[in-house]
Amino acid sequence: MLLAIDCGNTNIVFAVYDGAMRRGMWRCKTDASRTSDEYLAFLSQHFELKNLHVADVNDVIVSSVVPDVDFALEQLAQKGFGVRPQFVKGDITAESIGIKVEIDRPSELGADRLVNAVAVREEYKKLAIVIDFGTATTLDVIGADGTFFGGVIAPGINLSMAALHAAAAKLPKISVEKPARAIGKNTVEAMQSGVFFGYVGLIEGLLGRMVTELGETPLVIATGGLAPLFKDSIPMISVVDEELTLKGLLSIYGRLKNR
């Protein structure tokens, strides 16, 4: 079986696949101080609940944008599962998986955005803009063949909310919710409106400019934990695919195995 690991700045997602079938998926908070033994203890508990066994995992593939966590994940694979992990952008390059990166400095492209390009190529096969609601909100233009043409990086929603709470002494910490109206009647409603509708306006404005520059209307795919919350408020979003990065990792693994 394959253990696919998607390590982002906020969360790490672990998924176990038996062929193309996903047997389990779990997430935990990204923490650079956590050891490989702690990750193994976390996974072992969840494996038991799914009637899975550590010995069944014979391959590990990792997409990580947090270098400080990479060593612990590498040790998790080697000590916990007895395998050498394959890291996207480390062991696995854009060239080795057939992805063209048409930006000024291809080396700057994050592993997650590269993996999403593979997922678009294999899953959707259309010119697409991928909106990833992560720690940063990214909008990436990806060709039907997976070519990465460039994109946008904006502060993530939760990051913006945390900054607002930290910088303004009287503003409370709130959760992201869709408010009933734009004009808030209290502090929390006003903040929720500013965050939610502010990001709707941000994304719609960026999509409009990107479509104008492209000269055609692409498929718009939203991914990340907050994607479902925004879908109904942004008509240009065609598809919500919360597992886009995992699908890309699974496709990369299949390509490497076939080779």
C-alpha cells in the first residue's frame, strides 16, 4: 500500500491507498517540533481503527512546503515503515513527471502547486485555474497537459483573520462563516462580512483579470478546506475538489511505478 503525505503550512494530510482505493485519510496540525515517533503513534492509532497494519505500507510519497518538517517525515517513513520516501521537488522533479513550468524561476514553484498541476492533467484534462484555500490563497493557471503558466499568491483567509485579531486589541478571534448580510450589526458580524465577502471580491476580481489575460474561460477548480464554503458565492467556481493534491500524488506514484 501507499502512504501519501501532503504537508502544508497549517495541516499535514496522510492518506493510505490500496491501488486506486483510498483506505483512510487523516490530518493533524503541522508542527516542526513533532518527532517521527509522534507521527508514527498518531498514524498507528488511526491504522488500528481502519484495520490497517504498518507493515502493509511499502511506499511513501511526500509533497511538503515546510522544510523544517521534512526530516521528521523522512524518519517516519524509514523507521516506521522501513521504506525510503519519495519527495516531490526532491527526488521527483517537474521534468521527471512531464510537467512544463513556464515561470521566471521554476525552482521557486512549491511542491503542492506542482502536484496540483499533475492532478489537473490526469483528472480534468482542461485549461484550468486552481484556487487553493490554504495558509496562502493561490490561483494557478494550468494547461490541459499540466503546463504551469503562473498564478497569484494572496494571504490566506485564516492568516488574515489571525493578523486582524493580533493587530487590533479590541477585535475578537472569530471563525470563518458566511454571514447573512454584508452590513454587520455587531463586531463579529462586521468582521465575518469583511473576511468572507472581502475574499469573495478578491477572488472574483482576480479571476476576471486572469480570464481576460487568457482570452478564454478555463475550468475553475477550488480545493482546500474552505473551498465548499465559498463555492456558492463565487459562480465561476466549477468544481470543488478537496483531494486534488492527494490525487496528484497518487498519479505521480502510478507514473513512477509504471516506469
